Amino acid sequence: LTEGSERPLKPSGVRVDSDAVLVAVLRWTLAAALLACGLTACGSGHTEAAATTTVQVKEKDFRIVVTPSRARAGLVEFVVKNHGPDDHELIVVRARNAKLPMRHDGMTIDEAALEPRTVATLEPDGPGTTRRIRVQLSRGRYELFCNMAGHYMGGMHAFLVVS
Amino acid sequence: VSRPTRAFAPLSSRGRRPVAAILATFALSSALSVGISIWSTSHSQHQAAVFQIAARQRTLAERYVSEVLIARAGGRADPGAIGGALERSAAVLLDGGQAPAIAGDDDETMLAAQHGAVARPQLEQARRLVHDLAATGAAILRHEPVARIRPTAHERLPADPLLRLRVLAALASNVSLNAARSIAVADDRNISDLITLQVVLGVAGLLLSLVLGWALIRTTRRQTAHFRSLVTSSTDHVIVFGRGGCRYVSGSVCRMTGLSEEELLASGILDAVHRDDRDAVWAAAETGEPHELVFRAWDAAGACHHLEAHVTDLRHDRQIRGVVFNARDVTERLRLEEELLRQAFHDSLTGLPNRALFRDRLEHALARAGRSGETHAVLLVDLDGFKQVNDSLGHDAGDALLTDVASRFEETLRASDTVARLGGDEFAILLEDADERQARQAADRVLASLRNEPAVVAGRELGLSASIGIVTDAGGAACGEALLRDADIAMYAAKEGGRGRYEVFRAELARDLGELLGIEHELRLALDRGEFTLHYQPTIDLASSRVVGLEALLRWRSPTRGNVPPARFIAVAERTGLIVELGAFVLREACTQAAAWRREFPDARPPVTWVNVSVRQLTAGGFDATVRSVLAETGLPADLLGLEITETVLVESGSGGERARTELEALHADGVRIAIDDFGVGFSSLGQLRHFPIDLIKVDRSFVQGSETGTTDATITKNLIGLAHALEVVALAEGIESHAQLHALRELGCDQAQGFLFAQPAPPAEIRGLLARGSIAADASDAADAVA
């Protein structure tokens, strides 16, 4: 019934591809090195902070809360946190007066039609994750929504005004 | 306190621990790997079921929407059943249990409760959504407003009931699938971790096993080296024989033989073995028997070593496959044993067999004689005068003499004869297969070997002689003890018979000896009990009739035998050696008496007390010291003591005779007078007589008593008196019993006289009266007549 909201599922079972094992081993052996790198990288990034507006985007079943709901035009960083319990994605589009176009199922947004005015897309991710994305936003209204099956209709959409 | 530990335990006990650890490590890591695989496999199978049920929820939700639409439109549908299945499935997915079967589509599947941190909230959300879906569907079917149903999952739904129903179905199926996906992702992550753990475990187990194995190998090597060095540095010899001869020799064998290992292997080892022992060694090497073997081997220097080998048959031991010799050099031990044996049965001075060995050989010979009928002879040899040599020249000289004599015996006798030293100067000779005639010949040869050449000891030449007793077992059935006793009796008889000769044992000898020994025993008792007394016989100066001397004469009054004549017991005392003690008694007694009389009658010219001295007394040695001590004790002046000796003293050969003369000369120098007793019957050498210090010659009574009738005796007496005068000594005539004899002697110019005519030997009490008178009253008239 829905499309775009589904991703190919990994086949379950014992078969585990060797990359995963390799990655795991590497993760174990290089843990110390990564930790050290992480510590040194901690204090950087303040030079751009003044020019960037950070917008906290809180996603949960089934609501999107944008704080603040207004931002200055320019570089905007969305800090997207999924509070679950379901997986959620985030799509940011420039809003118009008309309602967003729906697919013919009448339940999900037609992303293809919105392609020209889509400014940011974050693929679905599990609860508890935080992702960041930076976009150059000009003045105007922007709509943020999750287009997984039923999520938009269930209430997961919000606006950000850039001035 | 630390427990003492063994430096090197055999590997069999010490090596178990590392081996066990290796095995345990492998077993543990394998068990873990297999366990993890089994667990993850079953888990994954379970997750597949979960996924299947979750996927079915989507289908069910879509069918539920369709059924509700159909039912609302009046079609035949049963949305309630589908809704119930949806709700039950959602509950089972969350908390576990048996998933409902849908119209035979599925088998009944058992699920476990979900506890994943991500999956469980999602499944809870899915259940809420399913609940809302079912409630909304039910409201639509009942034509009730859906707005009255409060959403439980925070969803904000559109007002249109159908759209609301569809949105809820999409949400429910979407959340279910996401939950299933979360489970799968978590599962993948778990499996990755498990596989990583498995790899780590495998690698760690392998490394640990390698370390343990390395430690085991190291320990093994060290122990092997240790035991090898123990074997190679040991002085014990280890030789292993297998197929093809010797297969291993320890370093000690190489060191001893001076041969290299290559030279010793195979049959090379036999070159080092004594020719006579090669067969025994080879047999032991092939059979493993006997377990103990002593064989001789040559060392690098060509010396012979006795090796004592413990033979162990390890041919069935797969590690050895051979016969092992553990050999030890026992040369020194055997030598010591031999030496101890030799010492136990040989005389250390002469190297001759000792009494024990002689007795042993004698018994063996007698045992053989009992079977073969042959006879054996035993010679018991006692050196004459050995005691004197020992006393005068010292024990070293005595030992040298014995060694000399032993070698003479060995040279003289056959190799088959046994010469043994029984002790002191007593030797025994066993002549095997010899009769009495051969024994006599052997005794002659022995005596000749001693007599022919004097022994040179301590720079002096000593004439040798021996007394030999011969006994044969011709009578048969004799035992060694009896033979030696008989030989001893015969030897004693030979000694009594005049020394330097042999005597063959006869039964009479034993009887004679028995009597002799009986009297000797009584004499000793008599001496102890004081049964001996002294009588004194005066000697008269013929010119003045004065008593000039008193001869002390021994008397024995035995409580059992009565008065025993001196001729009887003096001879026995001479033969048994008791004369030495008797003589000492006489000397002391006479001197004491003389000293007493002298104090009683302080005459201006007291008589000289004469004491008879035996040859044995003189040759025993130390006589001069005895005389001096007696004189000192009694206070008798030396010139009032006279010693009567026989002519044999002058001719006594050997060291004893020489010493006797030396001592007499010394005493004479002190003033002691010396007389030759029984002059004329002996074998005096005039030359010796001339040089020997003599004061008086007593002419034997046999000449005196014949001088009144026989012209020959008268002539001899005259000459003897003349000889005395020529030597410037006093002549005394013994045994004067008649006036005719007295008259004749006066005619012949004799100085002094002694005899019954003047006085018989008398006890001290009578002599005291005589001394009080000063002269012989009884024959004063005769004497006066003679003078007239």
C-alpha cells in the first residue's frame, strides 16, 4: 500500500556477511584510537556556530516539535532526535499556501512532486538516534514531516519560519 | 615454610598438567563455539518466526480494513475475527505465546516474549495501534462516531472514519514491521558480536594452547637434557644391547675404555671385555639373564677392572628395545674383600696362613684322607731360645727372625705343603699324602735349613734350632684337634730330649708328659705352701779345719709324698722351667739366713754361703739383677755369697749362654764368688775356663771317692787339683766320707773339703750350733791326726 516508507529488510538468520564481522573486529581493536580521536575533536566547530542557526527537531509517535519555530535565513542546522518508539524520517520542503500533494493512496505525500522544493531529507532511523543536517535556507515557510506510512496523517508535520 | 620440591620430576608425573591444560583449553573454546553457534541458530530460527508473524500483521490489517468496508457495505465479511487475530498476534509478539492460526494459512507458532530495548516499545506501540484500529473498525460497523474513540498511541487522526481506519492500519502494520526489523537488526548485531567473541575465543585458545605446548616442549627438553647429563656424567656405566650388538654406551664407558662411541658400538664393546668373560657378557646381552653379572674389562691404561652389572631386559619396552647393563666398577671393593679375607686367614707378620686357615686345611685334608685312604703328617715346630732373642734384642729382632724362619720353611717344603704360624714362635706344617718316613725327612730338612746358616738379626748372628713334633694320621679317624695336640706332645718331648731335634708322637710320650705335668703342679703348690726348706752343708778348710763355707741345699717335704729326694724333683723343675722360681727362692732364703747368722755371729771371717744356680736360671736372663736386689734386701755383702754353676754354663751356645756368662762376670766383679760344681764330669773347654772368672773348683765326688782305691781316679783327682791351682783357684773335694779319702786329698794338695766325714747337710738350727763353735768338733781329732 505504501511506497518509499519501506526499505529492503535484511534477511534474518544465521548468515552474516563478512563485512559486519570485519567491522566488529575493527571496532574492538580500534576502540582506543577512536576514543582518542573523539576526545581531541571535542572542542572544534565554534567558528561557524555564530553564523549557523541550530534548530532542534524532536520526533516522536506521532508528532514533530521544532524549537525554535523561527529562524534567521542562512545556514540552518537541524538537530533531529527520534524519541520513538517507532522509526521516523524527516523531509524538509518549502511550503506554499496549498496543501502538500498526496499520492493516490490519500495517505502519504507525493515526494516526487515535491522534489524541486525539497531542501533536506533524512532517511528513516530507529528511536534514540540523533542526526544533524545543515542546509542553506532563504526566507520563507518550511514544512517538516515524516512520510512513513500513516505518519504524516497521524500528525507528524510541523512548520519552520525563516526570516 | 616452603615445601621442598623435587628439582626434576620425571615427565610422566610433571608433564600431565600442561597436557591437561592444553586439552582443557581446546575443549572449553570448542564447547563455547559450538554452544554459541547452537544458541544463535535457534535464536535466529525464533526471530524468523517473529518476523513472519509481524509481516502477517500487515496483511491482517489490510484485510481488516477491507472486511470492515465490505461489512459496512452489506457484504459478507467477518472483520471481528480478523480484528481479534490482529490483537492476539500483537499481544503474542510482545509477551510471547502461541500465535493464532489464520484459516489454515499458518502453522501455530510459539513465540517468546520480547525484551529488546528498541523492539519492545515498538511492539507495545503496535499493540496500541492495533487496539485503536480494532476499536475504530468496531465503531464504524456500529455506525457510531469514531471521534468518541480516544487514540491510545498519541496519533492525531483525520475526522473521516474510513481514512482514519486506513491510517491506523498503515500505522499499525508499519510499526509492526519496524519492530520486526529492529529485532532483526539487534539480532544481526548480536550474532556479529557472538562471532567476534568466537573468533577471539578461538584465537585466545589457540595462543594459550601454543604457549602451554611450548612450555611442555621446553620442560620436556630440559628434563631430557637433565637425564641425559645425569646418564652421561654418571660414573656408572650404561650399556644397551639390542639387535646387532651394542646400541648405546654412556660417556663413562668411553672415558674408561678410552674408545670412542663408534668403536664401542655393535660388537666393538667386546674388545674391552676380558677374553674369558666375553661369552658371559654376550649371553647376558642376548637373553637378559642373569640379572647380576660381574665381568672384567680393560681400561685405557690396560688395567683390569671388575664391573658389576645389573642386567635389565627391556626388549619389550618400546622406548628401549634392548637389554640394559647398569655396570659399576667394583675393583676396589673386590680388592678390599680379598684383602680382608687374606687378613682373616693369614698371619700379618710372615704372610703365612694362620691357625684358623691351618685348621681348615687340616680338616679338609683329613676329610679327603677318609675317602682316599692316604695319610697326612703334621709337624709342629717350636723355635729354641726364641724367648731370649725377643727379650734381649727386642721384638723387632724377634719379628725379623720369625720372618726369616718362615721363608726358610717355605723354601724347604713342597708347594703342596701348608706352612702356618700358629702364634709366637710356633709353626705348623701340614704334609699332605705323606707317611712317617717322609715326615721325618721333612723334619730333617727343616732342621738342616735352620742349622746350616745362622740368622743375622739386629747385626748379630744367631744360631737357629727348633724342636719338632711329628704326628701322622696313619691310625685313621683322627680329628685335627687331636692331631695338633699329639704333635704338641711330641714337640715337647723333642724339646725335653735336648732341642734341635724331632720326635715322633708315641702314646708313651703322652703318659710321661702327664706324670711330668703332675709333679710340676705339685711343685708349684709346694712353693706356694712353703713346703720347701733349706739345709746347709759346711765346707772345711783342710789346713785350719775351719768352716769356710755353707752350701745351701733344697729339701722338699711333701705332705703326700713325704721327703722327696732332690734328684727326683730338681730334674722335673729343670724340665718344666720351674727351676727358675725355685732357684730364686733358694737364693733369697739362703741370703736371708746368711745375713741373720752374720748379725748373730759377727765373726771376723764369716763363711761364704754357696747357692746352686741352674743353667735355665742363668739363660732366662736378668739373673744378675735378681742377685743384686736380693743382696740389697738382705744386706749380705756380695763376697759372702757364692754361686755354684755347672760346666755346661761355660759351653752353652746361643745368646742365652753368652748373656749368662756376661752376667756372671758382672756379678763376679761385684764380689760374688763363683764355683764350678761337679767339675770333671762335664765338657768344659779349658780355654773358656781360663778366661772365665772362677774362685773355686769343686772336684766331683766320683773322683774323690775312687781316689783312695783306684789309681786312675787318684791321678785324675790329682790333675784336677793341679789344674785348679794352675788357674789360681781354690780346689774343693766333694763327698769325703772317710779318713782315708781325707788323707789322700791332703796328700794331693787339696785346699778345701766337704762331706759326711765332716758334716751332713743340716737344718739351720744345727748349723747355728756349729757356727757358735766356729769349727767342726766331731772330726777335730781326725783332722788333728791328719795334720800330725
